[in-house]
Amino acid sequence: MANAKVIQAKQEAVDVIATKLRESVTTVVADYRGLNVAQVTELRKQLREAGVEFQVLKNSLLRRATAAAELTELDEVLTGPTAVAFSVNDAVAPAKILNDFAKQNDALKLKGAVVEGRVVGEGEIKALAELPSREGLLSMLLSVLQAPVRNFALAVKAVAEKEEQGA
């Protein structure tokens, strides 16, 4: 018979995982089978620097957490060794880091993800990973906003120079 303390500890772990699933803007699930210790350490370092939490979790605990978080569509990818990357702030960072790492290390396989409460597959994870970072998107937006003003200033300058030459 299972010990009441063990059951309570597992339930608390499930509650913590379910909370992380609900609060994360992006959660990526990956199969890390075949990575050596040095590779996993490097991956953890890259994720930590980006503010992404990375954990290896039991599939049974994850299934209970997905049920509690109403994300049971994710259960179909919860087979084999499972590592999960939770990101509360940046929607692109975990997908980008894991996708780039998977390109360099064939052993890492992306299984699925939850992006802003919606379960997505490997293809959508890779599409998300190809997006520029938040800072990159903001700089693109800024350059688009500045372009009309810059063009107007150049036109005014050209007219002024033309009038100076004509006078």
C-alpha cells in the first residue's frame, strides 16, 4: 500500500507542474535520449541564460498535470524520456534554443509544445523557432515606423538643395 506522504508529495509535484503549464507562455516537450552529460549541461546552460526552466519529468506526473491544466492533447507525445522547457516571459526562446540545439545534436528530438495555451506539433515549434527574437521584432517595427519620416526628410532636403542650385 502506498504511503500517504508519498502520495501527497506526488500530488504536490503534479500541482506545481500544472501551475507551470498554465503560467508559461511556451512549454516545449523534447526527447533527450542519446545526449551525453556534457551536452545536457550545455543545453541547460543556454536555457538558463534565456530565463527558461528545463526539467526532466516522469510521463505519469506530466499526464496528471496536463489533465489538471486541461491540456490533455499533449499526452500523445508523452512517451519515452521526456524533458520539458517552461518559459514564462519569452514565447520564442525555448523553441529557438531547443531547435538550434537539435540541429547540432541529432539525439535531441522535439515532440510537441504548448504555446499560449494551445498544443502544437513539431512543425509549428520549428516555425516559431525561426521567428526573430522579441528585440529583433521591435527593431523591425521601429525601422518600419521611421521609414516614412526619413523619406519625407530626404524629400524636403532634396527640394531645398534644388532650390538653392536654381537661385
